[in-house]
Amino acid sequence: MPPIALLRNRPIAYQWGERNGISDRLGYAATMNHEAELWIGSHPKAPSELVDCPFTDLHSWETETGYRLPYLLKMLAVAQPLSIQAHPTTAQAERGFNADNSKNLDLFAAERNYKDPNSKPELVLALETGFEALCGFRDPADSAKLLTRITAQNTVNEAGAKLLADLTDRVTTGGLKETVKWVLANSAEVQAVLGALTAAAIGIGEGGFTDADAGAAAAGSAGDDAALADYAGLITRLQNCYPNDPGILVAALLNHVKLAHGEALWLPPGTIHAYLGGYGIEIMGPSDNVLRGGLTPKHIDIPELVKITDFTPVADPRLTPEKFGAAKRFNPDAAGQHSKPFELLHVVGDAEFTAESPSCVLVCSGEFRVFDGERIAERHLKIGDAVLLTPGRWQITGAGECFVASGQLAP
């Protein structure tokens, strides 16, 4: 393997992707597909091809050398909401993988929960202001406040108000875990509650705030009104994308986060989440283990989802980076609590780092030069280019925006 190996990556199309979203952003030839993701790594489903190297791709390189990249780097182009999901810890994944194997389930069977014995922690960074996600549970008291306000709308009839009041009581007294189990069972009562909530949300979008309760109206500050509008807009949007899906009620209990350009979310195992829209960079453990919790026609295993989910409310799921020269360093699991550690550098100018394992670089805008500490190996990189760097000391110079994915960097 040369010190700097050029990688070739092809966009992956999913229904939720943006048409030509990756190609337009990175200057690739248009595919006219709903391009959702670009994978940079060794995952066998879509390994990065190696150009002018003795290995075909990073998967064959891993197979031949025995080395394993501890991360998968992705670019995302999200045009519509993804499924609500959570990922297991390593111990949970090992147990679940063995259990699925004992049932002789095919690795790609629809009802299989675990494809491998690995955890899948994730970090996502916004490539533009407005990247949207659901991430972690909102404090039940805050959810109750929103539900109480939406129940007070004039568009909610007496029967609907009773259903929504019962949901509010369930959230505050029954707990998040029991509420999620009840929601995903999708009984006739759940569908009735969902109908009342979506009708109220749509009514707010059509007619603005029309509180039937004078006290609720008086209590509605400008901030409260904005939160209610956001809440109603989210529910309406999800209803349009996934009509009558019980996952909408799960979403109504989660933090709705809109990131500024460069802000990031850290999603350790057990964090329930869904990406809703926008462009992002994601780094994760190279696992396929996903437990879904709604907004999907795919298999949902309620007991297993509940078993691996962390129901602790999260106030603000954003991850604060460290300054790293002209770069920002995201090192979310330095102790290796959740998986073999990985890091992400967000580079907008000049940066220098020492990597103890191979690193992948993706340029998303501008131009950069990358060279080793002795300037023996050097390469010019433009938008859309990606390379693999062997372990060692590296420098990047230029202007624009690029990302370095690596195992842990040296201090």
C-alpha cells in the first residue's frame, strides 16, 4: 500500500436520498438516482475502490492484511425522514447475534435483528445549517407541556382532547419505556390517539394557534409558540411521509434538533434517533446492527428494541469538539467504552496530526494538499477526492472543507 492511496467511491441510492444529491455536491457524474450515502471504508457492501494499488478495494486489503478499520465514514444526503432506530452495545450485539444464529436465521432475513456481533456508535456532523434529526428522549415534563398546549386547540374535539390528555398522563406517570411499548404495539387505541394528534397538528398548520383554553393561550410565550409550531410541523411532516405510522408518537417524545453547519451529534449505543433532512458527514462503527422503532415498513422487534434503548432523557445531544489548530477534533469515545475508538477531524484550513492507524480523507469543498512529515509522499486533493493515509505524521494545507476519519490520534 502506498503512503497515500487514492480511493474511488460511488453514491448509494435509497428511497430517502436526494436525487443526484451526492454527485451534485461533490462534482461527480450525475446518476439520476436518489443518492443517499457515500461510503468511505472497507464495508463489504460498498468498499472503497483502490486506484493504482495492488489491492482492488479496502475490503480485499483488509482480507489480505488482517487489519480492520475501526470506522466507516459516510456522506449523507437526506431528502426525507429515515426510520427511528437504536443500536446495541457490543455485549448486546454479541448476545443477539448468537441468538439469531441459534435460530438458523439467514443473515439477510427480514426478521433478523443482528447481522454481526459489533456495536454501532455514530457521530453525525452537519455539512450545512439546518441538518435535522431526532435524537434522544425529551424530558417527559416538556413533552407533556407540548401535548397539553396542542390539546387546547379549538380544532381538537372533546373525544380527541380526552385521548390526548390520556397520552399526556401516560407519558408523565407511566414512564417513557412503557409508553414506547404501548405505542409500538399499535392497538386501535394507539391509532385513535395518533389520529387526534395529527389532526390537531395539521389544524395548527392551517389556522395558526387557536387555543380553546384562555389560560393556555395566555401562557403561550413567543418561545412556547415557536416550540408548538415546530412540534406541529414535525408531526404533520411525518404523517405525510408515513401515514398513520405509530412511530410518529415515538417521534413526538424525542428531541427535534436542527444543527448549524459544523455542529455534531454523538449517538452512543442505545440512543434512539432518526435523521430527517439535510447534508451530513457521519462516522460510525462498521456494523449493520439496527433495531427500528417506527417510520418504516421494515421489521420491528419491540421487546428487543426496548431492551437495548436508553430511556434517560437528554437535554442537549450536541457534542462539543476540541480545537485542533485550524481543525476541530471530535473524539467521542476516547476510552473505548463503546467500540474500538475512532475520531473525526473537521479541517477548514491547515492541520497537522499523527495517526497510529490508517486514516481516510474526504474533501467536500475547496482544495487541499496532503503530505507526510518528511514530504516524501504528497498529493493535491480537490472537491470529491478521497484518499487513504498510512499511519504516521501528516499535514494538510489549503482552504475549504475536508474530513479526516481515523482511529485514535496521538496526543
